[in-house]
Amino acid sequence: MKPHIRQHTNIKALCKKLPAKNTQKGVAIIMAMAVVTMAALAATTIIVLQSTWARRVQLANEHTQAQLLIQTGLDWGRAVLSDDLRVSAADHAGEPWAMVLPAVRVDNGSLLGHIEDQQGRFNLNNLLQDGSINASQLDAYTRLLNLLNLSPVLALTLADWLDTDQQEQPGGGAEDAYYLALPAPSLAANRAMQDIAELADIAGYDAAVRARLQPFVTALPGFAALNVNMASTEVLAAVIPGLGLDGARAIVVRRQQAWFRNYADFHSQLPASLRNTAGVSLSEDYLTVSSQFFIASAQVKYGGAQARGSALLARSSSGWPRVLWRKSQ
């Protein structure tokens, strides 16, 4: 019986060993599969990262090309304005620079540009004269606000923003004390505006007010005479005392038939009551038929990139128009 018992013991021991070997093989297979899976995931991740990186590089290159095209569009505007000055001394909406052209096809994209005259608008910096407020221009701006159904107090807060003193304009101005009391304290600028975007910092000029004003005002360096060939009905009526909306509409109708060639041509079309008035607002220092300041804008699509840019250009009697400021996005 002893041999039989020994044999049974050996078989039992072998049975105990078999499941362990099978388990080890199973673990090895699972680990091998995990390694393969992780390797596949790593390879996929690398491919995705490389693809994302390549796309980012492509977009960066396309954005760079778009910005170069923006510069090309702005240079085109400068060239058109420079050429226009050699052709005509008067500026009006019938000239080539004022025409809105269709988008120009370029390699892998398109370029759209246009030029806007700025002296057909009321220059807000005209209010400032040697650090103080020009009373006649303050009156003109007040008339414009009334014509646009906006509060005349806006003229007073703008005046305080521009002038160098700390005395509030009678009737509703705002100096440093007002701005220092705001949740985000600041000071009045006490200088000329660089851009009409600064209106957002001035008391009373909320988004609705700025949107209403936008087509009629600008911010140009120093004093800028109004171009009567380009001014709107509202701006003409505001700048020329006593003209009124009806008189301004008559001027607009007249210039649509034939643009004013010079100041004398314009002056002859005014009502007799105004022609006999020697007011400073009717002088050639305040009214003109030509423009020096323009905003050139360009919009570009290049591949998957888009870009926009604009520049305030100052044109002189000689040389290339200067860039006073430039914006891009």
C-alpha cells in the first residue's frame, strides 16, 4: 500500500502546481497586451500631437501672411491718396479713393480695403485750444448733440476731459473728483484725444451714446477744418450757425450735382443771410473743400486665418501719407 500512497501524493502535488503555471502564463499574456495597448496609445498620441503642432505651425504661417497682406492693403491706401493729391485739390465722394471696391483675390485668400475721409466729421479735439475750451466749437458740438437727440451735458463732460483745469463746466461737467470716486479710480485726460475709442472713459458716454455718435465724430490731432464736400447734413447744420437742417440738406443736394471746387464756390451757395455774416465759423479756417486725414482699413482672409487692420493717415502736400496710428486684430 505504501507505493500507492506515494503515487497519489505526487499526483496531488502536480495538480497543485498546474494552476500556478497557467496563472503565470495568463498574467504574462495580459501584460503583453497592456504593453501593446500602451504602445499603440503612445503612438496615437504622438501622431495627434504632431498633427496638432503641424496645424498650429500652418495657422501661424497663414496669420503671418494675412498680416503682411494687411500691410499691403494699407500701403495701397497710402498710394491712392498720394496719387489723388496730384490729380485734384478738392476731395469728395466721387473720387476713386472713396469707392468701395470688391474683394481682390490673392493666392489662397482675398483682400478687401476701403478709405474713409475723416474731415467730413466733427473733430472732437477742435474743442481744445491752448489747453482751454474753444467756445464756438463747444457750441457747435452741443448743436450736434441736440440734432442727434443726445444730452447736451455730454459736451460739458467732454470739455472737462480735454481742458487742463480742474473747474467743472457749469451745468454738468466732470473733473478729477468725479473719476476718482468711481469703482476703478482714474483722472481726466487733460489733453487731446488720440482716438474716439477714448470716449468710453468719459462720463455719460455709454455704448449707446458712442454708437449714435460714431458716424459723425472723429479725433484728429489739433484743429481740423470741416470738409463741406464730405460732411453729413447733421454735421453741416451743427458747424454752421443758423444754417439748420433744411439749409444743410440744400447744400448736400447741390454738391451731389457738382462738388464744391473751392471755398468761394461753397460760400456762394449759402443762404444770403449767412453770406453776409462775418462769423468766424464761416471762415476758410473752419471750412474747406479738401481733406488731410483719412482712415484706411483692410480685411484679409488667407487660408484658415483672418485679419483686420486700420490706420489713421495724414496726407500733406508732399511725400507719402504718414501713419499716425495703426490697429490690427
